Amino acid sequence: MPSSALPPGPEVSFPLLQEEQHQRELSLLRKRLEELETTQRKQLQDLGPSRERATVGAYRDLAKKKIAGEGDAQSEDSK
């Protein structure tokens, strides 16, 4: 009987469980980032509208790069 016909065993399901956990963690991090961005926007509005556009945009772009893994190469180079 070919091994592909067998139901997945622990050696197959464990990486899948890890991936599911990883995706849940990423989803939670994205939600927290959005909440932080909303809070920051509100705080910056209290400080002044001209500062909000520049600062929030810069932080949002940096955070998106970090989530995408683009910021890792820079941090490794600076060590």
C-alpha cells in the first residue's frame, strides 16, 4: 500500500499544527498593530494634524516591512 494513501501521522500533522499556530500568531500581531496604529493616530490628532500624516505613515511602512521580513536583512547587517 503506498504511503500517500495512509492518513497523516504525527510526523506530518506536527508541522501543520506549527504552521497553523504561526498563522494565528501573525493574525494576532496584525490585529495588535492595527490597534496600536489607531491609538497612535488618535494621540497624534490630539497633538496636531500636520504631524500625524508623516509619523503614522512612517511607522506603518516600517511595521509592514518588519512583518514581511524585509527589515531582518538590515538588522543582521548592522550587527
